[in-house]
Amino acid sequence: MLTTKRVLIATICGFIFGIVCMLLASSNPDATEQLSTSLKLTIVFGRTLMGFTIGISALRLSWWLHGIVIGIVASIPMALPIMDRVDIMIGTFVMGIIYGVLTELITSIVFKAKPVGTIQTS
């Protein structure tokens, strides 16, 4: 059963990691130009959507593998426009994996918000 607790915690984690991701992208000293406001919002929205997806996902995987899979899938839309910069594209996927695993860790292990379809024994 889908729980509000899991969806909220995962979405909040995704939003926080989106802010962190946007700040890291903005602080790149090698960047020749500043990130546009729309790109900053896209980064935050993309990571927030990743958290929401983790919260509602019904994939029956271990928590760490679930975070990796959703992190990679959620990073695809952000990585496609920068295919000419392979280093940034790979970094986008790597950070997506890290944020996905951290979101799952915080949601499933720290707050014990079980995923959809998990049988709870009391």
C-alpha cells in the first residue's frame, strides 16, 4: 500500500538534493557563463521528481538497487541535452545514482517508510 509518509519523505529528500545539485552546478569555476534561471529550476524539479518517483515506485528491488535504478532513469532527461559534454553527462548520471541511493537510504532505512508492496510483520 502506498503511504503518504514515504511519498513525502522521498519528495522532500529529492527537493533538498535538487537544491544541493543546483548549487554544485552553479559553483563550477570552469563555467564560462552562469546557469540560467530556467536551468536551475529544471535541476531542482528533476531531482524533486526523482524523489517523488522513488516514493511512489512499486519496483520490488532492494533499497540500494531501487535508488540506483530510479537515479539513473531520472537523470536521463537532464543528461540528454548535454551529450556533447561527456564528462558532465557522466557526472549527471553518477550524481543521480548518489542522490537516488541517499534518498532511498533516508526514506527506507532512517525513517522506515516501507516501499509499496512490502509485507510488514509485527
